[in-house]
Amino acid sequence: MTEEKINISEGAIKVDLKTGRKYSFCTCGHSKKIPYCDESHKKINEEKGTSYKSFKIIPEQDCTLCISSSNWPDQKNKKRG
């Protein structure tokens, strides 16, 4: 596998992940534990008729992930290039 240099978006959060552990990340932007999902999307989906779900990852090896979402409060007002 070839490594590529990737431009990490401003405001991305770095998280250390452990092999074989299941992680759920927020996609709706309403979690009180961003970047992690606290299942706030269930209430939002019911109230607004949306269909948010968490993004799940189970790493095959320890790694660091840089994650962001345009739905997260501090990401909504940032321009994308």
C-alpha cells in the first residue's frame, strides 16, 4: 500500500483507536461527546424526520484517526476549499 499525503481539514479531531474495539462517531452534530456518538440522532430523527446514523469503525490495528464532520457545530461555519 502506498502512503499518500492527505490535507487534513481544519478543525479535525485526532483520536487514538485500539485494535478490535468498536467506535461510533457522530454524524448529526448534536452529540454532547463529539466526535463520539451519544445517540442524540435518534431524537433528532424522530423530531425532524431525518435518518442520521452513527459512523462505526472497528480498526484492525492501533491507529490515529483525524475526523471531522460538516454537521459538527464548530465545522458548520468554516469554508471548504
